[in-house]
Amino acid sequence: MNYSRFFTEISKTKENRKQFKDNYPQTTCKITPIGIAAFDAYVKALQQYLSVDGVR
């Protein structure tokens, strides 16, 4: 999975809520369970790539 696709998927799997604080827009995000699973899979794939038989 490439970075741009990863971040596109992350943006699809977060919940957004827009509000204002001190007259400035404030957006809060919360990652969904699907997004957490996708991120975990990404991290595991990256770890697997970086530790090919402990050589790297």
C-alpha cells in the first residue's frame, strides 16, 4: 500500500466534527475501528518489510 492510498483510506475511516472555539474553526477527528485495523495492518506490513530475517 502506498502512502497516498493509505492516507486516503485513513481520511475515509475517521469521524469528523466541526465546531468553533474562540471564534476560530476547530475540527476534531476520531479514527474508527476500521481505520484502526487498517493502520495496524500497515504497521505490521512495514515492520515485516524492515525486518527481513533481521538483516536490515
